[in-house]
Amino acid sequence: MPWAGVTLTDLFASTTQMNPQAIALSQAAGPAQPRRTLTYEAADRAIQRTMDHLLDLGLRPGEIVLVSMASTMEAPVAILAALRAGFTPCLVPVTVTLDEAASVVSAVPARAIVTTGAIGPLRPVEVLRAAAASSGGPRFVLAFGERLPAGVIPLDDVLIRSADTGFEPVDAGMPQRPPAVLTVERRAGRILVHRHEQSNLVAASLLTVLRSGMASAEPVLSTLSLMSLAGLVTGLGPCLLTAGTLALEPLFTTASFLASLSAHPRLHVVVPGALEGPLAESGLSASVSIASALLLHRQGVRLDRVPGLPAARFPVVDALAVGERTLLVEARGEDRRPALRLGTIRIPDDIGAIVVAARRHEDGQLDVGGVTVSTRLDENLRSDPEAFVGTGCSVTVDETQRILSVRN
């Protein structure tokens, strides 16, 4: 298995040592404003400074840190800082309500929160701080942004003071067992927390790279939140695998998206599947600046009704997020229609370990298996990583096992 034992922090450290001046992170800053960027060297310093803030609180390797960030450069910095320190980051969507945040705090024994002050009308720091106070949760709250509530530890200095000044490798002191990553799924009024081993995230990211045809050092423009399995393995993970640039869209608008496309001569685009129609209508399907387009679908999708991109001049890849369990990824064929099917995907080729497998019960329920499938915190750890588990979704397929629809 080419990914066995490989972690996200390993991949970041490798690129930083080989090419510290390459651009690691890029972010739209607003109309008529230049993009914010961080080289791998500067990102490494920001990660180290964030990690130092967490260590100064007395946290120990193995403890959990809640991370709730928008699609800004601070998000991967916070995630990688927690992992480098040996902490387990629990990724929480910035859109959680107070009740949902309280459920997360109750379910996960976190010691600290890393979040942001404001994203448009949202105030994640206030929601998570209130949830922690009402549920006896983490005492320490750290946040990026301005106008933070009293008692919140500011983190903006970690980026401001992280200019390139000469790279020096950092001894991360990683514990023997690399920490996992936790993600949160909101389903039918319940909060479900999923555990992902880093090597499994790398495997899922490798599948994205192979299906999208990503080459070394090519940018990935992602409109997805990094606070999810889908965001990690279609954006951050592939960039770390290919030593590329992760371009982020904090507040997605058509204008900022087009500006981001024009800022890079050739990039891979990751967008929600619902944008397939607008992409076709806008004429972007003929763009030579797009190297590939990955369309993310979730439960409730009717893949047999997607409009298709018949005139696309680039590979189109479909990814189906089965909650926070796993991701099914497949490139489209000559008919330019979604080609996601039940069956088994192995890497490398047909002789390697099972990355992901999907099957349908007689009652229509979808089961998944493989190394990339997560384990929920409220269920026993699976002794066999290739065993099938239920998804709680039903699936319909055609005679070739092509997936037509997935619904809760």
C-alpha cells in the first residue's frame, strides 16, 4: 500500500523541505484586492506558532481540539498545527447552531477550541464559546479574526509573523501512533462524530488525484469546506500529495470564483454538483484554464438527472459523499454522464488494498467498505478495515450497477 503509515503532516513536511518557496495556500481577499498567499515555508512557521499556542495551554498529545474554520488559509494551518502537536482535531462546520455545538461538545471530550471571529453574519467563536460554557466543555478558546470576545486567545499574529526568513526543519516530536481526524455529521437531528486515520485520508486523497489526473504542483481551487471529509480528500489532501497550491474561496460568489480562475493559468476545480448546470451555461466548460472539474454530490442526489457537461474540454470527475463515512470517486466516460458504480476500487490497480467498495442490499440499502471508511465514535472499532458497514442510505442502480440515486 503506497499510503500505509503516511500522514498529512508527513506530506506537508516533505514539500516544505524540498521546495519551501512554492505557494502552499492561496485565498481570495475581496473585490479588486490581491489574493492572500502563503509559501510552504511561511505556512510551516504559521503552523508551528499555532502549535506553540496550543502547547502553552498544557495540552498533551492524544487530546482533542475542536477546530471550526471557514475556507480561509487559517483552516489548514489550524488542522496541521493540531496534528503536528499530536492532538486529534475534531472538525466542526462553522454553520452549527448552538444546540448542535452543545451536542458536539458533549460527545467529544475536547480540551480547546480553535475557531474564527466572524464569517459574514456568522459568529462561530460566540456559538462555540457559549456551547462550551453551557456544557462544561473546553476552557480554552483560541480564534483568528478581530473583535473577539473577552477571554478568547487571539491567533492572528501566527500569520502576520510568519514571513519567509529561511526554512529550518522542525522536529515535531510526533507520538508513535499518529493522531486521527474527527469530522461531524448532522443527520436527522443527531450529531454523529466520525474517526478517520490520517493514512486513510491520504488513500482517499490519492484516489482523487488519480481520477482527476492531477500533476505535480498544479493548483486546486476548492469551494468546499475543509471541515468535512469531502473537503479534506478533494482539496487539502491532493495538494499535499502533489506539492500543489490549495486555493480557497471563503465566501463563494460568481465574481470571486471567476477571479480565482483567472489568477491561475491551469487548475483543478472542486465545486458542489449543483453548480454543474451554471458551469455549462456560463461557458466555463470550454475553458482551457481548467485542468479538471470535480463535482461533489451528497445524499438526495439524482445522478440520472444531472445536466452533464457535453462540451467540457477537461476531465469531469464525480464524487459522492456518503455522509462522513467515505467518498466514492469516478471520472466520467465518453458519454460525459456520472459513472459512479457499485463495486470495488483498489490502489494500486486491481491488486492493491481495497480503498473503497460499495454494495446494495436486497432492500436497497447502501453498504460501504474499504480502508477509507470511517468509524463512528458511538460504535465499536472495526477489527477488519475492509468489512462493510451500513450508511443509512438507500441506492438505486441500473443494470450495469451505475448509481442513479442516493437518498436518506
